[in-house]
Amino acid sequence: MHIRYLAILLLMLLLLIPQGLAQDTETPTIAFVRYSGSAPIAQASDGTLDSLEAYGYLTPAERAAINESYDLYGEKVVLLYRDAGFDLPSVNLMVEDVLDKGADVILTITTQVAQIAVNATRDMEDPPAILFSLTTPFDTGIADSLCIKPDHVAGTQPVMSFEQYVPLVVLQDPDIQVIGTIVTPDQDISILGTRLIKEIGESLGLTVEVATATSLADVSFAAESLLDQGAEAIVLPVNPLTAQAMPVLVQLTTEYGVALYAPRLNAVFRGATVAAGFQGFYHEGVIAARILHAHLIGDIDIADLSIHQSFGFGIAVNLDTAAEQGIEISDDLLAMATFVVENGQRSQDVTADVDEVSMTLHEMSSEERRAADLEFLAGLECTDEMIAEQQVALDAAK
């Protein structure tokens, strides 16, 4: 009799095992891979993680405990958190690692990380979803157009308006004739930005000199060569390498008495004379989380979703740097500035780490949040007509 009971008990346990495994697989594994902890990336990260807490995937304690040194096995989600610390080869290893660990979704921050993740999953039979933020998807191999992209890829692009950025050099100095810029050949985002600076600069009647830098040591030589060629201002594209080399660039432009323009607002806190570019990095992270949540609960099919584009432009001026360079900032440029640094003081409540005013989520109930998400996502649905129009445009551009 005891043997019979034991057999029945064993059979019941065997029947329960698959059910328990099924429950485990319902907990999504999300890989969060970012290039570094620089200010814009940190802001986008906070937007995503704050949203995951608001959606109920993370408890407040779990949210506070997140660290790239270990994985988080939470109540509602497994989070594989990775930070490459500006080291691009590390990104390849991190993407391979999270794929080996069975990530259901890979959240990427920056173009470089998105490129690596998309390339690593492009030929997979059942790839994880790739959701990107702070990424330039076009001309970088990630997507061909808003709707023509790999079916497992979606995300949000902060649009850097070079059409507003480059003319600032003429607004500041109407007599300027030569500007210089620095390109990093293995960074697609740098190549794209350099091309736009050159095209727009030349359309304004400027001579645009281009120097190449492939390492931090190269940046100093590149900048010095531009200045020796008579560059009256250095205008940088979006480029992690030159962002790291900002102190060197500030020193050189100060020695030569020319202005340094950078495409990130927080660059003024590191000495850039004028910084201009996208505002809204925190909310880019929020948007990525909205897409993620809708994907996880089945509200959307990523294949049918267009890439979201965000527009927001701000200008910051460092009058302290300008004074050291012997430059007087024009009244027209000052009138356009979002904020100014003077005598070490800021004209707005911003810092090098938080150069945005709005860094919080809207207070709303879960029902209100889902309704807002559904309305937002409805505007991202790709139709057959949109796809056909974009394909025609792509074919015409060849």
C-alpha cells in the first residue's frame, strides 16, 4: 500500500514539474545593454527603469538595487544589466552573453549597441526582440526606413537637427569662413554627422575642413591640424570619442582663441563654448519602456510598428569658456539659449548629469497609463500604403 501511495505521489510530482517550468518561462528575461553611463545614456536608462517600476515589473527595492555587476532575478522580471564603459569590443561580448542566457528582449542604448545586437540576431530563426533608444537607425544598417526594418526590431530615435545646429556658427559670427570637424571612420553616427556638417556648412558658404581621429590620442592631433589650417571654429558631430576628449579640445580651442561647438547640451559643463542638440533623453527611455510593455502583454506586434522619432532642440552657452577664448557671444545666440553658464553658475536648475528639467513620469493609474500607451502606439502602426511609399522613396534614392 505504501508503495502504491509513493507511486501516486511521484506521478503527481512529475505532472507538476512541467507546470512549474511553464510558470518560470512566463517571467520575461530582459537584457539591458548600454554603451556607457554618460549623462544622456544615464537619463534614458532612468526613464526606462522608472517606467518598468511603474508598470510593476520592478519593486522599489529592486529598482534601487540594479547594478551592472550582477543580474537581477526579480519577482516579475529577470534583468540582465550590462554597461560597456565606453569599450566597444565589450558590447560584442555582452550581446553574446545575454543571448546565451536566453534574453527574450534586448533593450539597447546608443547606435553602436543597437548595430551589434541587430547584426547578432539578424539571421536567427527566432530572435529576441531588439528595442533601441538613443539610436540613429538609418544609414547605420539597423533600418532602411521607419517601417522597412527587421521584423524583430523597433525603437525610438532622438532626431539631432543639424539644420539648426550648424547655422549657429554663422549666427555667432556672421563673418566666419572656415570651420573644422572631426570624424571617426569606424563610427557610423560620426560619419553621418560629419557629412551633414560638411553639406550644411558648405550650403552656408563656409569652407569645412575634416580631420580623422580613431583613438583618444588622435583627437589632439586632429584638432590641432584643423586649427593650423585656419579653422575659426570646431564643430563636432555626435561621436563618443570626441565626447571623451572634450578637455583636450577645450584646451586647444582656448589656446587658439576659437569657439568649440558640441552636439550635446551637457558638453557646456565640460567646457564647450556652445552646445546644442536634442532635449528629452529621459523620455526616450520612457518610450522604449512603453514599447517593451506593450510587446510583453501582447498589445503590439513589433513587426508592424514603425520607428518612433522624437524632436526637441536646445542650446546652451558657456560664457566662462568664451571669455577664456576671447570670444564675445552674440546677443542673437544668447537670446536663443535654453540655459547659460556664467561665473560657474547656471541660469537654470540643470547639471552636467541632469541637463533636462523634466525627469519624472506622469502620475496616472495603471488603466490610464495603458490607455495612453495604446493611443501612442496606434500612431506608430505601419500600413501597407506607408511601406509601399517608403520603398518607392528608397528605390528612387539608389
